[in-house]
Amino acid sequence: MKKIKVAPFLPEEVEVNEISNTKAEIIAYPFEDGYAVTLAHPLRRLVLGSSIGYAPISLKIEGAAHEFDSIRGMHQDVAVFIINLKSIRFKIKEDVDRITVNYSFKGPREVTAADLDNDQVEIINPDVVLATLNEDAELNFTVEIARGIGYVPSENLRDDVAENSIALDAFFTPVRKANYKIENVLVEDNPNYEKIIFEIETDGQISPVEAFANALETMNKQMSVFSGVLDVDLESAPIKKSSNNNELKPYLVSVDSLGLSARSFNSLDRAGIKFIGELVLMSSNELKNIKNLGKKSLDEIQDCLVEHGFGSDHELDDNVRINLVKKIEQLKA
């Protein structure tokens, strides 16, 4: 039976699952029916459109007058060089919005993105091939790298870079994927409440959690334009944050860290057991039934677990157990 309300139900639970440095899952619930998609759709657009990243915005190559030129001794013409350069993901190490970096290389050699890493910039994808030089080739170039959001075409940058530089299309967005799905969740015998599950992947310039935080901050700032005029209270409701990463961290350590003998470690490795948490989740009988695990190895494993604080009397909270199983499945997928 539907009850009379004067305000929609406020979600209280948030889970942050960092699957890797570039992938994360962010879950929020419970929402009233229809409210989840109302929030999720604009947030997804903001994650894709307002996340701050870095990109080269201009290039100056010694001996090249324009992007259709060529450099003596370099296999790639300048147009291909630019394509390769734009595929490299930079990150400025200093707290500045723009930086100019000079590079010089002599052949014969292959110049990769890793060669551009220095005290000023970090390279996220070091394996990209930039250019191939003959033995008589010399490559000197200057790249201007900026911090920004979204996509800015080179036409809009021509007046903002040095006159003798080649303006580049700047693709700042560090987010590769931002999706969400909505599932039903039970609240007080009502199965029509909703849960949002965001799946975010970045290129490594920023973490997916940072990208999501940027989107939330942008949304809040955009909405705050109404607060002063209409006297709207935009203070957030109390949230129960259940970030699983800290509580799960001790269980996601490799079994190699237990200092087991080669025989015991190899038995676990052949059984596909990678993490201490997998052993903690097992009962004594399950441990005994590990294939090719003798009594001596079993005793050694149990002793090591006790030494590391995971003895037979170690109890896992039901919620931690569920999240641990899910996290291990994600890591081993």
C-alpha cells in the first residue's frame, strides 16, 4: 500500500569499489522509484564532459613549416607524427594549467612516449611509438601541454598558441567509459526502490573516483546558482559511506606474502588461490580438500594465517564477506 509522503525518500548508502587504478564501481541507494535515473543520467554526462584531463595543444618542429611537411631522416611525415603525439596521454607534474616542454633526439632510434617522460610531465601510456629516426636524423620539437575539460578543436586554439606553432585538436577528457545501471532494492517490504551502479573507467590521468567527484562538484556548483535567490538549502543529507577498499585491503594481499614454502605456495597456485582473503573465506574442511595439499602444507598455511591475524577464531562480518567475494571475483575475472 502506498503511503502519503511530503518528501521523497533520501538515499543513505554509498559504496565505492576501486577495482583497479583506472576502474571503479560507485553504488548509491535506495532511491524512490524514478529518482535513480533522474540523478544518474546527468551525472554520467558530467563525468564524461567535466572531468579534467591533459592534452597537447600546440607543436613546433624544427625544420617543419606546417602539418603536411616532412622531416629529413624521419620515417613518419609530420601529419603522422601529430596523430601519434595526440594519442599520448600526458600529465603535468606541477600545479599549473599549461606547460611548454622541449625535446631533442638523434637517430638511429625509435622514439616512444616513454622518452617524453621527464621532470615536467608524466606519460600514462609509455608504449606509443612517436617516430622512427634514421642514423642521420635529428628531431627537435616543442610541445605545449594544457589542462582542460572536454574537446577543443584546433581552430579555436590558433589565436591562443605561438604564431609559429601548429595548433592541435585537444581531447582533454580522461574518461574512457561512464555507464550506469539501475536495479531494484527492497526497503521496508517495498521492492520498488532503486539502486544506481556507476561503472567508470579512465585512461589513468585521473582516477575514476576523482572523475566522479569532479562531476558531483560541478553539478553542485551549477545548481548553487538558485540557492541565493530562492533560498534553497543545498546541504547534503547524512550519508552512510561504506567504502569497501580499506576494510577489504588486508584480505586482498597476495598469498605469496605469507612466506610459505615452495611446496605449499605451488599447491595454492595450482588451485587458483591468489589472495589471503580466499583462504580466510574457506572453512577447515575446504582447506583440507585443496588438491595436492598435504597435512604438512596445511599446518604451515594455518600457522601462517594465525601469525598474520587470520586464525580459526577470525570472524568476518556478513557484509564484508559478501563484498570480499565480489571483489575477488572482479580481480580474477
